[in-house]
Amino acid sequence: MWEKTKHFAVNEDGQGMTEYGLILALVAVVAAAALTPLGTAIKAKFNDVVTHLGGTPAP
């Protein structure tokens, strides 16, 4: 029984996939956090253009 437990503790077969999953999740969170303010800034610029052209800006 001890040998099976020891083998399970040092077995690292799925470690790489787990690390890639964590990195992918971190990249997704950073991308979402960076793109949210960028989207707001782009919307504001489009609303400025629409206003200068005489239209009604989006809410």
C-alpha cells in the first residue's frame, strides 16, 4: 500500500496540462481586464464622432 501511495505522490503525468490550464485562465482574466476599459474608450470615441456628425450617440 505504501508503494502505491508513494508512486501517486511523485507521479507528475498531468502536471503540465494543469499548468497550461492555469496559465490560460490567467491570460483570459488579464485580457478581459484590459479590454473592458479599452471598449469603453472606443465607445466614447465613436459617440464623439456621431455627435460631431449630428447624430444621437449610443447610450
